Amino acid sequence: MIQQILAKMIAYDKGDVPRIQHFIKVYSFAHMIGELEDISGAELLVLDIAAILHDIGIHPAEEKYGSSNGKYQEELGPDEARKLLSEFELSNSMIDRICYLIGHHHTYTNVQGMDYQILLEADFLVNAFEENMSKEAILSFRNKVFRTKTGINTLNTMFDIQ
């Protein structure tokens, strides 16, 4: 199912290579962190799907608001995700959780659940590189948001920081 969802999301973002590359990298980091943090099979599946679809609200946000602002992505992403996921055999509770994560992936307060925490960390690992963030900005975000041992170690190693 994951490979089918990846293929659907690549088709959804057709022609938008940077965004396709982005969600594949976020998915890869999220899956790695999830496995190394020993999250359960069902929770890992939710995390994987949410990581693949986390930015699905970008195109609708650009169409509606002329902006890819994170809050617009959170507003419009869940409905787009529900449409894409409708053909897959997932429970309503799984789809609800996936949509919740998509609807909060730019919200760094009141983080509830390892899947949510890991999605934030995986997205930042990719964004920090893609946006060429300063070490000071990376350290600040790490200290405020990162909580998993795997995420912290990965960030420290990637950016050679302590």
C-alpha cells in the first residue's frame, strides 16, 4: 500500500520535482526514526502515510491563497488527503489520524503522539537542508522541538553539531 500511495502522490505533484523529492525524503527519515524509536506497526503505517502526504495542501493553498504558507497547508491538506486515501483500505480512525497529522505538521506546540513528534522532526531534517538554515537556527529548533533520541542524533550527525 505504501508504494501505491507514493505513486499516487508523485502523480498528484506531477511536474513538481522539488516537492516530490521533499516528501520522499521526509517519508524516509520518518520511517527510519519510527522504526528506531520502536513505534508500533499501525502507528508506523499512519506515520509513513502522513509523511508522504504531509504537504498535499500546498497546491490547493497556492490556488486559493496564492501562498504555500504552512497554516494554509494545514487548513487545506486534510480534505485533499481524504480524497487520495479514499481508494485504500484504511480504517476511519487511521485516516482521521493521518489527516490530523497533516493538519498540524506546522504546529509545534501541544504535540501529542510519537507519530506527530517524528513527523515534525523528519520534516525539519529535510527543510533545514533544503532551506540552507544556519547552524544557530538548527540548534534553536532542535532545542525547542526535537524529542526523540534518533531524531536528535540524526540532526546532530547530519549538520555536525553538538
